[in-house]
Amino acid sequence: MAYRIVKQLMPAPTSSLIGEVTFDDPAWASRNIYVAKLSGSADKLWEYSGSSAVSASTAKMNELTGSDDTGRVYKVIQI
């Protein structure tokens, strides 16, 4: 089986401050749209297959999550 790492299209802020008023994201703003690669970007497509595909893709997902300063969520999907 093959696996691919996908990332959240847009990070979801939890709240914003305008003046002295804090606005929290509503429940529908969870941004559950994931992409493998953004069109026109220098993003790499991360795909793994073979006997160690699950562990390799999980390790890479954790690495990408830890190095992304935008707060995006990454996940592994089976393709």
C-alpha cells in the first residue's frame, strides 16, 4: 500500500483580538480541507510505499508538523 502526507490548506486561528475585544473561531471554521501540494508552490509531494511506508510517512508527518510555524495540521492518508 502507498501513503501520502497531506496538510491543512489554511491554518485555523483560534481567536483574534480587535481593539479590546477577543473573537473566537466558530465551530464551522475548523478548516478540514487538506491538500498534498499547493498549486504553483515549491512544496514537495511526500509519498511512501513498501514495507516501511507507514512508519516512514508517520515520521515525516511528525517532522513537518514540528517545523511548520503556521500551525497547520498534517496527516497521513492511504492512496
